[in-house]
Amino acid sequence: MNSLETRPLAPAFGVEVLGIDLNEVTGDHLFPAIRAHFEEHTALLFRGQSMTPETHMRLATLFGPVEDRTADERKPGEAMAIPEVSNVRADGTTSGEMDLHTLNLKANFLWHSDSTFLPVPALVNILTARIVTTEGGATELASTRAAWAEMPAALKARVAGRGIWHRYSHSRRQISEELAALPMFNKWPDQHWKPVWANPVNGREALYIASHAFRIDGYGEAESQRLIDELIAFCTAPQFVYAHAWQVGDVLLWDQRAVLHRGTPWPYDQPRKLASICAGVRESDGLSAMRPDPQEA
């Protein structure tokens, strides 16, 4: 891990990695040190990169199986396109503020971890900036590891040992009922995860929660939502947050087991394009340990 030069991103977590070209990363070269910093610091920033799409995909596969939410929508043999977080249409214009596409982008302004609603959730999101705006459009990260370590015992006790249910359409419903009804947000059954993810490498615990969370075992949905909101509010207090103002070529990646994130608004007439690949957790990342006993449901 000491082979990389770094400097802190925020007091609670994260480092900027200096002086490397991600296009040169392989499983044997640089990646072992990157992965060690990932486990220790949970968020890594690489500035000034010219990361090709091939590098982007290769780096993701080094972390785990690439997440592909649209495999069922493509023709046989059609390759996966790298997902984009963007308001730019195919013709180069930008989507209107109240278009469903833009509303979906606004749902990303809710604090979340990616893919908690999937049978295999995400380990990492590798996000890079292609087009940035003159103002706004930051990505904020919040350390649920640092927050869990400082959370009052009484608040921890209200969720400890209780499974949490996650549903994709739940986060979209907070923005628009029409958005939540779209088929793409209703593909997967509700997922049930333990509330605390212990990192198998170092044993450090993090609250595992998201805007997709809608019910906590032992509580009704209204009471669950109040508690979910309280837990997220604690985890996203300023001392646990890093806000990243994008420059073209920045690459930001983070541990979805221990970090919440959200986007922030920008002028919607300005184009913005980030490319994003998520890789899923493996058994070695603690997947099985996060599944509650069915009797606990």
C-alpha cells in the first residue's frame, strides 16, 4: 500500500492517489496497492486521467464482476455500453428539467449506495468525468464507516440485528410516481440485507443503507422510513462528507459497502456527462454474511 503516493481527501476518509496512469494498471501492476487503499480508505480520487473505455472496463473487472442492468434489453451478441450519468441526448441537446430522464437523474440527488436492490449489490462505482458544467454538478460522498463508529449507542440499537429491505422503485417514488412505475425500476424483487457490513479484510464496520431502503424488520413502513431518514441524516453530517467538484479526466471510485453518495443540481441547460461502471461484490467481500436469516424477516 505504501507504494502509492497519496494525500487525504477529507478528515474522515478518502485519499487522492498521485502520479499514476490508470491505463497502466493490471492485476499485478498497481492494482494490488489500489485495492489495499480501497479497503483502508474507502474512496480514491485520481486526477488528470485519460482513461480509455477499455481501461475503465478492465479496472472494474479487477474489482469484481461488472454490473449489467440492461442485459435483458439488448439483442443477442450486442455488447454492453458503459453506462452514462448524463443529460445529453443522442442528438446533442439536453433533456428538459421535468423529463423523466432528468427526474431519474434527480433521484440520484438522494443519498444512496448503488444496487442495494440487486441480488448481488455493488462493491465499487468507478466514475469519470467526460463533460462538466460551469457550476453545480458535484458528487458528494459520506462515510457510513466513520459515522457508524461515532453513532450514539441508542441510535445503533434501534437498527442493530434487524434486516433492511431495499427496492429500486422506492427511491424513484420519492421523486415521481410516474418514474417509479417504469419497468426498469421494477425488474428485481425486494432485497433483504443486514444493517452493518463488516469489511472482511480489516473488520471495520459500516452502516449499509440507501434511499432504496423502505422497511426495517420489526417496524412498520412509516416508522421504518423515519428511522431510515434519521440514520442517513446522521451519516451525512458535514464531518463525514467529501464533496467533489469535477474536472474533465477525474476518476473517483468508492466502496459501496461503506460510502453513501449523491449528485448535486446543476443548470439543466448545460450538458453534463459522467461515465460509470459498477462491479459487484464477491463472496470474499462479505456477501453471504450480509444475508439475514430468513427467520429474521
